[in-house]
Amino acid sequence: MSYQGQSISEVGESIALKETVRHLRPANRAEVGSGDDAAVIRHAEPRFVITTDTMVEGKDFRLDISSGADLGYKAVASNLADVAAMGATPTALVVAVVLPPATKLSWLEDFAKGLQLAIDELCPSAEVVGGDIATGDQIVIAVTATGDLEGREAVLRSGATPGDLVCVAGTLGKAAAGLDLMLSPDSSLAASYPELVGIQLRPQPPLELVIASDGITAMMDISDSLALDSSRLASASDVKLELDSKSLLGYQAVLEQAAQSLSSRGTERSPMDWVLFGGEDHSFLTTFRSTPPKGFKQIGIVSPGSGVYLDGEPLEPRGWDSLSN
Amino acid sequence: MSYQGQSISEVGESIALKETVRHLRPANRAEVGSGDDAAVIRHAEPRFVITTDTMVEGKDFRLDISSGADLGYKAVASNLADVAAMGATPTALVVAVVLPPATKLSWLEDFAKGLQLAIDELCPSAEVVGGDIATGDQIVIAVTATGDLEGREAVLRSGATPGDLVCVAGTLGKAAAGLDLMLSPDSSLAASYPELVGIQLRPQPPLELVIASDGITAMMDISDSLALDSSRLASASDVKLELDSKSLLGYQAVLEQAAQSLSSRGTERSPMDWVLFGGEDHSFLTTFRSTPPKGFKQIGIVSPGSGVYLDGEPLEPRGWDSLSN
């Protein structure tokens, strides 16, 4: 049967759920998948990691910028990054979504395809095992993800000690630059920077690099900004982070052309601001006791004290605040 | 420091989270509680049950009827009921909440108190281990709950076979009656029926009765209506459910006075319609191979075939549809 052009309120809950689940890979890890009161997941051991993250239309995203598939992708990526930031392998996701009643069923199907694509590209061992669809005035996407520590210790924000090396895995500032490009009055500009725009719409956290990586003493997902999230890690570990701007030049360099393009159209942006204060890359802030493996870039050191410093100057803990922005 | 009268956007994410977590009992089961990228929970065995449920302002609740504490209570109760309906002991909850920026911090604190009160009253072994607060146009509450099967088999909707007894644990129709009383133009009416109103605002699923209860062959949470949820169990088990209206008279009788009160004020309601088609009691529909233990009420039998019948007549699968209502 075809539901082309129909809205979710026209087809009802039962069909909307069925047409959504159709785009999700049947569960392998789940002993019981979606369709009962709850799913049943089996892990390698009797512990599990659990985290939840919410995205709200008009606040965290705009429908003229992100497609349904983009939003499904991003919701999965940000939650899997939180699981991996504990050193755990992502296993299951449950997805609660609130949609205006007039939302086309095709949009919901596109969203489901985005969920599955992110899993396939970022972490094929994970799966969507359940969810809930409701109606409301604006789109809200609330994803909860679980992970298996597979016998390892959880990697906390509080594990950094003086002498450790501060390292980053993944991109910095690209997501923020991509957003500024898409918000430019020159609507043709975004097309010239597909990588930056792509990171904003579909973040690429390097999950495999950080899960089970030897020697990490503390770790967190950089979702709100390098400056703000560093201040959180410093506080949790009761240490000072001393960052070195020279080590950030590489992140800055790849954003300079985009900043110039924006500047020539009247919008002034600093590549270093994107790197320090831009969120949504969903990269990883880590500390290592000794030289990190390939894929991690050292950007500073851990010292006794508190707060975050850049080249010896206090770095303002500025970034995304989910309630004040 | 006092934040009296301040809104969540005035105090910001960090303080809002801290003031919320303050009302939640410190985690015992969680090896890592809230405050890191994710929580770490330990179970008795390497399986866990997971479910999610969403409540939307104006759709699932109204702020002139439910307090913050009521909503916290109900969100917990409905999710714990889904976990218990699998035969699992609830262990952890993560709570994502979207609030208008002008929401008072005191409302959020009241909501947190309701979360904890429901846990204390319904299932003290569970705990809130994490969450997320965001801002939006209307309140959305998305809770995910996990449970421990403690070595038992999960109880599915699909386990009923002909010859089983159809039984209910918990109330039927009280939540729907309570809602109609609160929506009456006579605003003094609700106060005369504190029990019915109480079940609507703070459902009382008999969790302990159904978790690990011997001999249950199939089970589900009755959230949308006895008629609709029975049709789902019948379909999942590929059987017919034959219900007997005489066995429902007790549920009906306790609602008759409320129906008369409404009738005398011009609102006609049928107690049997509340019992059959009213949702939100979060009671349990179960099937047993033999006589159920105390606390379960037999309302019918399982036969070969399909669909749900009341006194031999097909029963319309009418109830709450989260997208069409």
C-alpha cells in the first residue's frame, strides 16, 4: 500500500511506526526488538552505559537547513559519541520523536533512513531497538543510547592528572564554520564548502579510534565547544589544562578560506573562534599519560591547579548553553 | 544561593541541572551517575530491558490540570509499567525534558520531586541516572527506563495460547473517569472524587505484583485502553481473546457515581466505556496458564482465532492513538 503524500496523523500511529521500522536494520543484538512494551538487549557483561540527548526544532536545527535524514544522522552521531566517550561500544538506541501532525510520512521515513545510515557509517554494531512517535507544535528528537564496556573500566571526565597530555580526536570548528556558511545571506556559498557543511549536518565522531584505546586517562565528547568542554574536564579532574595555540593552527588553517569568503560578503568570522568556541563537531577531548596513538593530536598538557589556559592566558569557558542560547 | 522566581533561561543549564539533581536520590545501582557523558549501570546479568515513552503538553497533559510533580510522577509510572510488563525489575531512568525558556526553576524542581516520589512509592530499587534539559515552545517529557530480568525469561505479548486465562492487575477506567471529572465545567466536581483524579494524575501500576509473578504466559501495559491493548496482545499471540462483561462489573461499579455526577451536569459518560476504552491506568493485561495469584482478576479466556470479543460480540479496538487523537 502506498501512503504517498499522506501525513502522520492521516495514517495513524500503527502505520507510521511500521513504515518507520521498515527502514531500520532488523536487530541482531536485541533478543527482543521493537514491537513489545520494551526491548531486551544482551551485552558481554552485566554493566551498561546509558546516555540521552535532545534536539529541538528552531533551537538546535532548522528544517530549511537540515533534511529528515540529516537530523536522524546527527541525533545518532551525537548520542554514539557520548557512549564512546565513556570508552564503551555503542549497542542500542531508542528514539522518541515529536512531530507536527501535518508532517508527511515521507519525512519520517527519511528521518529513519538517516538513523540507519549513521549507524551503518559510524558504528554498525549498534541498532535502533525501540521508539515512540507523538505529535506536537515543533519537532523534538530525544535519543537514548546504550553501550557495552566489554569488561573495560569506564573512562570518566575526572581521570586526568598533572603531567598528562591533552589530546583531541576528530575535527574542531568545522561544524560551526559550516553553520555560518549555511546562514550566509549568499545562499550559494554553502555549496563551495561541502566538507564543512557536511560536518555540521552529519558529524563524524571518530568512534572506533577512541573506544578501547589504550592509555586514555580522561575523555569527553566535545559538543558545546573546546573551551567550554575543556573547562568541564578540568573541573571534574580538579586540574588545570594548559592549551597551546600553535597546536591548534592546523584546525584553524582549514577554515581560513571559508572565513575569507564570509568576510567578502560582509560577515566577519574568526577561524580561531570557530576552533575554540564552536560546538557540534562531536570530537573527543582526551588525556593520555604518554604519547597518544595515531589519530590523536596533542593540544596541551595537564597541570596542577584549575581552569583552562591558552598560551598562559585564562580561556573563557564560552560555548553552547542549551537553556540560554 | 536562592534562585526564587527565576526562569531556567535566566539561571542557565549548569544551575538548572544542579538544582534538579538535588531532588533526586543519589544513585546506588549506578557505578557512574549523572554528570559524565553517560551513566554506568550494573545488573545481575548481561541482559537489560529498555523502553521509552513521551508526553507532550497540550496533547498528553495540560498545565492547568497537572502540576510539575504530577507530570514527573506520571512519566516515571508509565515507563516503569512498560519495564515491569516485560517481567523485569526497573533499574535506571534517563529523563529528557524540553521546557519553554520562561519556565520557573521552581517548576523544574517540582517536576524532579515528582520523579523521585514515583520511584519511592512504586519501585524504590530504580533511580534517575541522567537526563537532558532543552528549551522549546511547549513542554515535552521523554523518559527512557531500563530493567533487569535477573535471570528470568522476558514476558512477551506473544506468549498467550488457547486455554489461557485473561487477567488484569490494577485499575481500569479510573484514569479516564478522573480526566472527565477534571474537564467538567463544574470545577468543584473533581474534588469529590480524589481517588479517580489521583489515578489520572499519578497512576498506580501494581509493579511488584507482576514482576517475577509465576505462570504469566503473556503480558502488556494497558496504556491506550483495555480494548485496543487487548487487540494488540491477541494479534501478537495470534489468538482470540474472549472477554466476559460480568467480570468487568466491579470496575464499572466504582465509576457509576462519578458518571451520575457528570450526567447531572449535562455530560453523559458510560462507566463501561471508561473501563473498555479509557487509557492511562497503566494496569497490566496478562494471560495465565492456570489460576492466577491474588491481585489478578480474571476477565476472559484465550481461544483459537483472532481479535477480541466481549460476550461473543467483536469489541472495537478503540482507544488512544498518539498521532490521530
